[in-house]
Amino acid sequence: QLHFVESGGDLVQPGGSLRLSCAASGFTFNTYPMSWYRQAPGKERELVARISSVGGYTNYADSVKGRFGISRDNAKNTVYLQMNSLQPEDTAVYYCNVRRRSDDYWGQGTQVTVSS
């Protein structure tokens, strides 16, 4: 059974940093691209970053380019999102995601709040 455990969300001041983690199980992690999405109150869920199966390719939403970094450790079945220079507009629930056989699978989400 496919399962994610996300962690790392917190309340942080503008300009601060956080590192999110998503530990995955139940599928062959190192053969799938992984993504982070976020959903702010009243808004649709949006793609934040994606990384290829072995980590050689990444892409980012324009709103986070240069501030966020996605990485993965296939030995630990874990994907990370390093978030720097956080701004209030980054406040959202962050979800890790895998698309497997045309189906999307989601973690439970971790709350990131950026506020002074």
C-alpha cells in the first residue's frame, strides 16, 4: 500500500527557511518522478516543484524559482523541499505527490505558515 509521511512544516517569519521531508513506501520509489504541490486557503492546488526519478532533472513554479530546491535520497525513499526566503504568499499546506499508472497519490500534507 502506497504511503507518504510528510514533515517539516512550521510557522516561520518572512525571509526564513524550512526544509520539508516526505518519506514514501509501498512502491518502487527510485523509478518515479516525485513532486511537491501546495494549496493555500481558497485557492487551487498548484505544482511547486518536480524531480526526476534519479534526480537529474528538476522544474519549479515561477513563483519559487531561485528560492526553493527539490531533492531526493533514493536510498531513504525520501524527497525534500528546501524553502528559502519564505514570504507570506508561500503560506499553504504542502503535499508530496507521485503519479503512478495515471493515478495521483498524495501525502496528508504539512502546514507552512509565513507570518511575522
